[in-house]
Amino acid sequence: MPQQEKVIFEYSTPGRGAEDQWPQDPGEAALADLPAQLRRAHPPQLPEVGELEAVRHFTRLSQLNFSIDTHFYPLGSCTMKYNPKACNQYAMLPQFLARHPLAPESSGQGFLECMHELQEMLKEVTGMRGVALSPMAGAHGEFAGVAMIRAYHRSRGDAARNEIIVPEAAHGTNPATATMCGCLVREIPVDAQGDVDLAALKAAVGPKTAGIMLTNPSTLGVFERHIAEVARIVHEAGGLLYYDGANLNAILGKVRPGDMGFDVIHMNLHKTFSTPHGGGGPGAGAVGVGERLLPFLPVPVVGRDGGGYRWLDESDLPQTIGRLSCFMGNAGVLLRAYIYMRLLGREGMRRVGEFATLNANYLLRRLTEAGFDAAYPQRRASHEFILTLKRQARDLNVTAMDFAKRLLDYGFHAPTTYFPLLVPECLLIEPTETESRETLDAFVTAMSQILKEASEEPGRVTSAPHTMPVRRLDDVRAARQLDLTWKPTAPS
Amino acid sequence: MSNVPADLKYTRSHEWIRTLADGTLEIGVTDHAQDALGDLVFVEVPEAGRTVKAGEACAVVESVKAASDVYAPVAGEVLAGNAQLAAQPDLVNSQPYGAGWLWRLKPAAGALAGVELLGAADYQKVLEAEAH
């Protein structure tokens, strides 16, 4: 059983360290420019450990991680697919790594060409007319998208349009994005099959409608079948359609958001295009737009001039919503996505959508045969699906959270729990296309075993995990008395 | 089975409404709602003096599972939010119909006539329908 790792300060012994490896003292003369009030009076209280202790500490910490490289990670809505090592290897070429973002365009034509091709491939696979790569993450891309929608209405003298319609099956960040962009959120319901309630949509649209934000497939793990009708209703009311790319993996190479009628899309490159994620960044949330929003794209974007490439800026796109990040986004992440797409090719991208959907439907079928309830049993799953453990919670007093915690003991990262909020006691499960049938079968075996335990020995499940460095954490107390700072205990 | 006191009115979105002696209203979330949310870690109540419309989101109850809006069942003016909940959000869990009330409201003139509130028996039916 892995042991909990101490905080590095607890290994500290006064005077220990590799002094010979410290940076040279710059001397008083080098500090002359620093005003006295900005200088430290005392050296910082750093942990004093030997090199080997430091190496062991961080190695042990890394071994405590659940990650794609170590565990099946079916975290719904997050697309935790395998990141091929080749993408990392090529993005780490010294010529890419050492390139300065302020280097002249003439000396960075190779990099600019990669970024230009990435823009072109993303346009092609989403059916949009233009792509900008600078947003740093999904939520940032959403912000860019809604900012463009607002800029579009303003440019037409139609600034009163400030309502964003958000179906209750939309991605959780959408209402927050709309609010951040100064819009009012109008939530509309979905019907019992998980599709947008068209009557409610018709009643909600009007002269105040700026647009609608949807993800398709939705957060309920089902394809929105009325999408063409939704697009018609919103466009006729003068609004635009925003596509949240959270679930793009399900339809990659099969259906294009541009063809469904969407005007703007953000793509979570760290999901669908396999760049590393789950560690809090860096990410990439490229945006794509249709004809109407082309003038408003955030800058810079890569343009092509004759035989060469250059950054397009405010002088090329005078109506741009502006700059969203330093330079041009997270270059290393964008390169990984570029290499991933080049490795897959058009044919490979179609297989992503097909196998992601096949894996999800296989897993859904096997889990329902094992005694679990699908939240939408009459619908085919997209790349992910929802189980509801309402029955187990009621009859056995074992909740979805208990199942999630017990899965850790079986060597699986838990699925997403209690999201979407619409479905009680839910697990949102997304296997992705990169898992083998053997892994999916092993997950079904673990879930069946936990179900058996829940009826025969429920305490074993409700007190899980048993094999982790920490047991069941008191998340209520952690939320009520948040304390993120380690403080030394006084020496005895 | 969750507790549904007979002397209160209810909404389909799981708020309860108590009419106080002076005709003002006390509003909270039902036993069923607090049970579905789980242990609350944060409650935000409206400030006194705020004017609210029927159906407007007025308070936020947040558990480790979810954050949910609580809606004004009728239009009116907020008289007080329950200040105790900032330090003790768990009162909503332990005493949803008592010390865990969320805000008090002076209903706008005629506002009560325009809304349909459920009696205990009808709310019980809503809960039974949701259980299936």
C-alpha cells in the first residue's frame, strides 16, 4: 500500500544542502539597483535537504498520481485519452523549445507553418471558415467566442441583444462564460429523451437573443437530434449558435459543427487533440468561426503572404476582439495537437469518433447487463454515458460517491460524479477510443464486484478507499474550513 | 420518507413558504431538497431591501456535490436574510423548516394571488413522481 508522503519541510535538517551547487553570490554591486525596501531582511525559509532526499520525495509524490500513463481514467466530459509520446518528443525538439516568441518571423517560418497548418486542419475538421489559436484553455475559448458574438451584434447596431440561451444539458461553464461577457443567461429545459425542448426554445428567443450555447453531443451523453431545427429557430430570431467543443471527440471526422449551423466553436485541444491535461494547464482552447464572425477573431493569427507566413494583427483585422494572451497562446501545447493531427490524418480522425463511441456503447451495454441503470436507456450513447445509482442509493444506502471511492481500490480513476446535476446519483463515464477491450472488461468486473459488495458488505464500500495513502476524506470539513497552508509545528 | 409539514406551502422547485402572523413570508428549502444536496458548505442569502420578482434566483445553497439557486416563490421585498447561515450552513440540513430558513419576504401587493403554491399533499405527490 502506498504511504502518504510527508511535506518536504518535514525532511528538513538545518545546514543540510548542496552548497557547492548554489548560484554564486552576485555581490553587493549587482544588487545596487534594488531599492532597500524591496530587499529581503532574512533569507527565505526553504527546506534544507540533500539532493537524494529531494529526488526521492518528488519521485514518490509522482508515484502517488493517478494518470493516463498509469490508470484507466474514465472521467466523463474530460476526454482523458492517451497522449502519444511521439507528440511530446517532436514538440520537445530543441529548435521548437529554444525559439523565442519575439524572434523575427523570418527565422520562425517552420514554426509559423506548423501553426498555419494547424489552423487549416482545425477549420477543415470543424467546418468553420477561420481559426485562432491564442486562447489558453476551454473557458478562455468560450470567453473569446461569446465576446465575438457580442462584437458582431454591436457592429450591426444591435447592441440590445444581451441574452444567451443555455439548455440545462449544456456544459457547466457556459452560463459562467455568458455572465463574464456581460450577458444574461436564459436556461431552457431538455425533454425526457435528452433533446432540447423546442417549444421552450421558441418561447425564449426574441429581439434580446444574442445566441445559444450548446454542446453536441450534450452533457447527457446523447446527440442533439433537433440541431438543424434549433439552428433555424435561433438564426431566424437573429441570434448566433455557439458550439462548446467539450464533446467534439464523439463526432470527430463524422459530423462538423459548421455543417450543423454553428457560427462559433471552441476546441479543447487538450481533450480531443490529445495534449496533456488534468494538471491545471497549460491548455489550449482554439476558436473557430463561420463567415459572419471572421472579422472579429482574436489576434494574432497566422496568415500566409505569397510564399511565407506572418502574424496577422490589429492592422489586418481592425474589428478583432483583441489579444487574449501573451504572444500567441501555449506554443508547446499547440505543437503537440498539430503533431497528433498529422499522425492521425483524415482517416485516423474518423476512427477516433467511431472508436470513442463504440467503446462507450460497449461499456454501457455491459454495465447495464451487470445490473446498473442507464440514465437514458432508450438512447444510444455518444462518446460517454450516464449511469444513475438512484436505486442503489435508495435500496442499499450506497451512493455514487461510495462507488467512485471504492473504484480507487480496484485501480481505476473514478468517473465524474454528480454531474450533470440533472441526473440524481450519477456517474458520467467516458472511456475514450484509446482503451482496449480488456481494460473495459476489467472495469466492468470491478463495478460488478463493488455492486456485490454493496449488497453483501456495504460498509466496505461506504468506508472506501482502503488501499490509498489517505482514507475517506472529510470533504465537507475541507470545504467549510479551507486551509491550504502548511505550518510547521513548534519543535518539542 | 422526507418530512413535509402540513402547515406550509411549497413549490415544485422545493422551496417552502411559511406565512407569519404579520402576513410576511419565511422561505427555505425542503427536507427533500437538503437531503438531495447533501451536507451544505456554503449558503448565500439575499440582502434586506432587495426587491425580487417571482421565480428570480435569490439564494444559493452549495454542497460538496452541487451549487443550486433558490428561487423567490412570490414577488416582494426581502426583509432579512438568515445571517446565521454564513457561519452555520449545516442548519439547513439539520433544521430545514426551523433555524435553517433562508430569507423573509414582504410580498408585493396582490403577489400571492398570482402564484400557484402547493399544499403539503400536492408537494408530497411531486416528490413521489420524482422518485420514479
